[in-house]
Amino acid sequence: MRRGRSPRHGLWPAFPYTSFTALTDADLEDLWAFLQTVEPAAVPDREHDGPPGYQRWLWRRLMFRQHRFEADPDATPEQQRGQYLVDVVGHCGECHSPRGKLGKVKGDYLGGGTPPFNKAPAIDAAGLESWTRSDLETFLEMGMLPDGDFVGSGMYRVVEDGTAKLSAADRAAIVAWLLRDRAE
């Protein structure tokens, strides 16, 4: 979960180990305990249909660095909780940040995904400029956009199976972190 390795080989970063490497020990234990309650799928393992293993090894060698979470020292405790939820647990930057040619997240963190990797919108200060705190809290709880439409594509599952199940305090922490640069 932290090192991106199966018992047989290294993994491509489709599994979010590049973010999960920073999970706290307690959260990793809780995640593992939860996964043990999930009924295994009745689908046999199949070989990876991506590039050969040497490319996976090369990508990991060039792009992956294990790290621990470091909270922004200038943030409030609520914002630091939101930072951890956004950067590590939610791994929001994996879709909402631009990537280089080899797929490594780079540049304008949370500044929007880059095709062909993804087209996720920016959720940085500029991307959320027209959103109110209430808009963002409603979005995280229900998936409703400020114009009354509802989120689609992969983000629907993130809300339905993820942010909607968070406590109100954790959703507020995410909002506090994403909107931290606003003067209010």
C-alpha cells in the first residue's frame, strides 16, 4: 500500500500508492482492516495489460519517492487535517494535477489534470474562485455543483463512496484547506 509492490512485482501508479505512501500507521491499519471485510470478487487474477515489467521498474525508479506527510506549518489544525485528507487519503492531486510525459504529477498542484491522463478540473484557488464554502461543502456531501447540476464521470464515485461518507468535520477541513488562501 505504501511501496507499490504486490507479492510478485512492482505496480503501476493506477493504485494510489504514490499518495498512500504518506498514510499514518493508524490509517493504514484501519484501511487494511476495512479491506479485510470486503467480499473478494469472483474474478480470477489476470496478467497486467500494460507495458512490460521493465518499464514499470523504470517508472518506479525515476518517479516514485516514499515520503511521510508534512503538514503546512502556517496552516491551522483544521486546515492541516484537510491537507492530509486532500493530499494523502483522498489523493486528489492524482487526477486534479497536471502530469508530465511519463505520467508523474508535476507543476501546478491541483491546477487541473492534463489529457491524455485525465481532464479533471482545477481545484486550486483559481479553479474554485467562484465557489463558496457552502458550495464546496454541498458538493462533497451530495455531488451537487454550484449551478445545481450533479457531478458525473469518476468523480461521482468519489463523492458517493468517499466524501459523502466523511464526517461533517472532515468535509469542513477539506474545504478549509482548499479555500485557505481566501480572505474572509
